[in-house]
Amino acid sequence: MTTQLQEKSIYTLDRAHTTVEFIVRHLMITKVRGRFTIFDGQIELAPDSDLPTSITATIEAASVDTREEQRDGHLRSADFFEVEKFPHLTFESTRIDGTADDFTIDGKLTIRGITRDVKLAANFEGRAADPWGGLRVGYAAHGTINRKDFGLAWNAALETGGVVVGDEVRIELNVEAVLAQKPAA
């Protein structure tokens, strides 16, 4: 007796309806929010499940946008992302545990050629058919990394103590993905 494995559904990220954002302390008194505007990724789902089985993403480092061109230029420089040498940030899940309403994503995040383990808390936001005949899913996820773990070590001391840029970076993702490949019948 043979058992046939059911294929997974593959959803691709919809850039127009997905945000890849980060938040970091500035001058020790406030937080600055930034985002990446160019990225690709996919989410794999097992049949009849809203809990992902696999997630991958590639982010174009030069697409960083903090709404301040001078700061964005600095972030693209060798002091931070060094986009000429390291044009992409990548993420690949290694384990996903929990239920669709509350799950954790363990994965490998690579920035500046340095790969570290990260953990994100996530949840399923919903599923809908769109007006163009597509099927979409939504997820939210967040986590915190230390930027120095990825070689993003530039900083400057303040006269009052403290530094210009905080070490902890909060990552916030709001994802909408569209079905690209259905399981074979």
C-alpha cells in the first residue's frame, strides 16, 4: 500500500500590501521607524492549514527607507548595510511551532553576509478571495535582534552619555501573500 504525500500550497508576498519594518532607538530619547520596499518571498502551507510549514524571503538592502535621504544613504554605506558588497538580506525558516493563532518562527537571518538564528512571534490574520480570482492570506510577525550581531556596529557617543543608535532593533512584519501554486489534485 502506498501513501501519496499531498503537496503544499505556495503563496508569494504581495509587495503592495506587505510591510517589512524595523524600529530602533535614536539619541536614546525616541524611536525611528524604517522599512524595506523591495523584497520577495514565499510561504508554504500544508493542505487545509493556515500554519506555515516554510517561509523564505529576500530583501534588497538598498531599498531601505526611513523617510530621510541622508540617513538612508548612511544606512546603505559600509557603516551599516554596505549594499554594494552585500545587496541582500535573507531569511529562511528552520522551524515553525504552534497554532495559526499563535506560533513561533525560528529561522536564519543573514545581514552583511553574517547569518544568525532569530525567533519571531507570529499569528494568522485571515484568508480571503480577492476580486481578481486570487486567494490571499495574511500574517503578522515581530521579533527583536541585536544589530551588532550582524556587523552593524557603527555608533557615536553623546556628550550626555549614551549613543546615537540603539543596539536592539525591533522587526515588524505585516504580510499579505497571494496563492501562486495550488497542490496537485
